[in-house]
Amino acid sequence: MGTQKVALVVGASRGIGRQIAIDLAKNGYADPKKQNLRRLIPSIWHLSCRGSKVHNRQKQHCRLLLPFPPDPNSSESTITTVAREIREAGGQATAVPVDVRDFASVEALVARAAGAYGGRLDALVYNAGAVWWASVEDTPVKRFRLLQQVNVEGLYGAVQAALPHLKKTAEGAGGGRIIVGKVGMSVLTKGLAMDFERQELKNMSITSFCGRRKSRISAIESAATQKLQQTDPATARDLRKPTVFSDAVLAVLRAPAASVNGLLALDEDFLRSDLGGSVTDFSQYALVPGASPRRIMPKRLPDLTVEEQDDEGTRINSAAPVKTKAKAKL
């Protein structure tokens, strides 16, 4: 098992997260050093889901659900059923519930994921997220706090807990990759990417696919969009399958680390690029055959870089121990 790739997918119970886990397990990803897309390596995936309520439900689903697998956008799809899908397809997976708002829970998750297969961890995909579509005046502070805890603090905790394991893997024959999926995490992506560069960690990278559901180039089918479809079935023509996102994740994992480190990308745009495989036919991703989902994102996003960013002057490290002067002897 020492040669197998190990990935931790946070937020893999349904929808896009499930699709990422399923497709990565099916395809594996190329050795980042060799860049030979035909040499695919079997992968082991650890799946997790945000929230403490999930744990009690997990015990029932694989035994009671018929037919199997369940609707991937329904509450019947859980980390347990996704892990079963992967195992029945010949892969290996471990379902681990986690509350990303609790750093101790996140640390335990990462330790279990890395420890189960000899301490190896090649990739972290953070797909957990909380959404709330409303104006500022209609967004209670309690709700705003939840968004920050899940979308920003949860990511920060997962990255911090996983970094030692990712670095250890990158120092060997592998490469440590981090992929996140929310636009609010872009600044962290840029900051950590600069850390990797300054530390000369050439096999490490962090990439952010900006947006969530309707904030991507075209809306992607999910539990949220299904509600819209029930209200207005015509909205299905503007939806893409979640495979467009999982394919973009696969493409990032196959790309050289330096080429995607600090990249803020949109799934479809990345797939159209040379790094993403120069995809031109996106009809395979349309939820309704023959439909052409409209673009709902700008053609160019701000990359959050400035010309002077390499000229940082005197570097200050607040985490460094403070040196105190010895008291003079009388």
C-alpha cells in the first residue's frame, strides 16, 4: 500500500463532494512527477461529512436502503453509502464523520485518515460548506457566524491539521495537494501558496475553485437546485452535471504543482485551458441533453496578486519565540 495515493475529501456525503470522491476513486491520478496521464494509480479515499447529526444516521443506510445507490442529491446519500459505492467498484474508502466547526474533531479526522495507511496523505479536498442566499439585513449574525465557522475556519483547521502529513508525503516520492471550493477562501489560498514558494516546497500546491453551486460558471445539479427544478422544471436546462467539477479536480491533481499553486479557477475555464486538458465539448456535462447552460460568472476573476508582493521588506514572524535580553549581573 505504500505506493497508493491517499486523499481526504471533506464534505463527500452527496452532490458535488460525492462526485469528486467517486470519480477520484475510479480514475486515481497520475504521479505528479512523471506527468504520464496513462499511468493511473489506484487511490484510497477517506470521506467525511460536516455535522454531528450525521453519525447516528450512518449506521442505518447501507443496511436499509433499497435500491442502492441512493439519489446522490438526497438525504439518503451519506458518507457511508458513498464509501460503499467506492468499495463495490473495487476501491478502498473509510467514512469518518466530522464537525468542521470543532478543531479537535478535524484533528482526529486527519490523524485517522493519515494513520490508516502508513501515515501517507497525498491530497486534501475541502468541499464542506454552508450557504445562505440573502441580503445583509436579512442575514442574522448567528447565521453569518456559522458561515465563517464552516467555510473559512473549517478550511483553515483542515489545512493546518493536514499540512504536516502533506509535507511528509511531498518530501518523498509524492506531492501534497490542497483543493478548496469556496470564493471566501481565496485569500487563504494565495497566502498559503506564497508560504509554499518561500519554503521552496516545489511539490506542494493549493488551488481554489471559486464559488459554490450557482457561483460557478454554470449552476451544477445539487440538492439545492433540485428544489428549484421542482418549482420550475425549465431551470434544468441551465444545469450541468457535478462531473464537470470532479473532472476539474482530477485535472488539477494531474498538473505540475507549481502550475496550479495559488490558482483561483473556475471549473469550466480550467478544463478549457492547456493544463485542464483543452476540453472543447461540454455537451457531456449538460444535465439536459442538447441544452447549453448559460454562463453566470465573469470571464475573468481578480487573481489577488500585486506587482510588489515579492518585495516584502523585513519579514516578521509572530510565531517565532521572543528573544529576551539577559539581565546584567550586579
